Amino acid sequence: MSKFFSKKYDSLEAYTPGEQPRDQQYVKLNTNESPFPPAPQVVKAATEEAGRLQLYSDPESANVTRAVAERYGVEPENVLMVNGSDEILNFAFMAFGDADHPFVFPDISYGFYPVFAEVNHVPYREIPLKENFTIGVEDYCNVNANVVIANPNAPTGLLLSVEQIEQIVASNPDHVVIIDEAYIDFGGVSCIPLIQKYDNLLVTQTFSKSRSLAGGRLGYGIASAELIRDLNTIKYSTNPYNVNRMTAACGKAAIEADDYYQKNAKTIAANRAFTTSALRARDFEILPSAANFIFVKPPFCSGEELYLGLKQRGVLIRHWNKPRIAPWCRITIGTLEQMQALLHAIDKMMEESK
Ligand SMILES: *Cc1c(COP(=O)(O)O)cnc(C)c1O
């Protein structure tokens, strides 16, 4: 830290992204990216738009906004396109959080939530998941605070129903409830339709996971026109051109290629079922996942040993040295080939541990 760094960030601990190693080729199952490339028409859209990069992007991202609005049956005024959904989550902490409006979220969830709270000086409270890692819906009803919940949750993969979400939203009419649906396309039902009924609900989604565009940085929020206006005030006070031209063009093309991405999501769900039963046959404990990853507890070693042993064998997964989840690891679901490489490496480890 330099002597110039503001004291207001003294206690700030930045978010640690998953490793993006360059030392060797790994079977990369650590950051929940899609194993499938973008649809061909998305690549074409990016290439064409590259020739117009001398011009600023459209601050309203009107084309992709309209495409997303139509896809989800809402009006363009209900949609805000952003530079990855991380950006709209940060905007939401900036827009809705203060000393009188703290945030609550699960103690085991997306590691960025406490960082957004810290960097914006928004007070927050972490609500422990139940012993079995599920979210206690009653813990979030009438909490007198803004709420953010990932659904399905990460890194557990566990899903709440739309009815459970509605209970939380309905019981907190004077606070904003944010449902982070980064993984909803892999087996959940979106609560987007609830925005017609509740003006305090913000649903965020991303092109990074099911739409193979993690490197393009595109996400969006869907909410009442009033909430979207507030978030736009923050956007136009920080970075009006937050979505670049190429990415906006990719996003529109990706919405038009919906069938391709739905087919890929189905493949991931099938590979998830395959991997889950293969690992259960090896006595792993596995939470039922609705996402493109599984949360697993190995029977023969610690979580850290599984992570390190697999890395040594060229397979990268994610492990956190944190209370409660240290015995567990998160494994991204990839192609069947990648899953077989994972199982092969695990079998090697199990043999050697005998
Ligand atoms: C990946 C992820 C995001 C956001 O990703 P972006 O690439 O910024 O869109 C948000 N929430 C959760 C829980 C995620 O796992």
C-alpha cells in the first residue's frame, strides 16, 4: 500500500478471482466458464463491429437491451445492460446501501458480496446457511435490510423455488431484494416475472456462464423502471460507455442464437448428472446442483489435498480455506471428455492414497 492510498480503504480486502494460470495447459474446471465457444454468428458480430471501434459505444446499448427485453417478456425500461453482472451488483450496493439500509446475504455465497459492501462502506451482516448448506428462507423475511441471494447459490449449487423467493421479496417491501441468477439457465426457474408485481426486486443475469461470453463482459439487471432509473444514475455517474461496441453486438447475436445455448446448457446438465453419479459411486458427498458446477466432499482426503492433487495431475478445481467449507471443493462441469479426465485423475489419487 502506498502512502497515498486513502485510509478509507484500510480494511478493504479485494476479491480474489479464480486462477487463470499460464504455466501449462490444464483441464480448467475452476471458474465456471462454458467449455463451448460462442455461437458462430456471435464471433461474426464481434468481427464486424471491430471495424467501428473508433466510435464510442451506444450508452443505452439500445439494440441488445431490446433483444434482452423481448427474450424475457419485459419492456426495455426494465433492463440495464452492464459490463458483466459484477458491475450491476456493485451499482446496487452504491445505489441502495447506506447506514440505514444495510445488506444481508448468506455466509457461504459469492465472495464478491462482502467486497462490494466494504468498498462502498455499506454495513452488512452474513446470515449462516443451515447445517446442510440450504438457505433458511425465514431468515430473510422481514429482515429490515436489503437482501442479495445467488439463486442457485454458489458454491453450493442449491436452488430456491420462485415461491420461496417471492416470500422473501413480499416480506421486505421497503428494501431491495437482489436475486443473482448467474447460473439459472442450468436447471432453475427465473423469478424475472415477479418484477411485474414487486417494485423492490432486482434480478441480475450474465452472459458469462450459459452464453459462453465470460471474456466479453456482459450482464444485465431486470427490475421495475424506477429501480433501473436509480441504477442508471449510478452508471451515468461512473462509466456511461460501460458496454463496449463489440460486446453489445455479441450480446444481441447471442440472444438470437438462443437455441444453441439452450442445447449447450442441456449438455452441461447431462454431464453434471454423469459426474455426480460417478463421484457418488466413489463415495464422494455431493450437494444436488442446479448450476454448471458441483460442490463435493472427497471421502479419502481433505478438500485442499484434492485441489492440490488434481492440480499436480493437470486438473484445476476451486477450493476455499474457509470455515465450514474447507473439506469441500467446487468443480465446474465441462465436456464429457473433461469430466472423464477428472475421474481418471481422481482414480489415480485414490489408488495412491491406499
Ligand atoms: C460469475 C458470477 C457472477 C458474475 O459474473 P460476471 O462475469 O461479472 O457477469 C455473479 N454472481 C455469481 C454468483 C457468479 O458466480
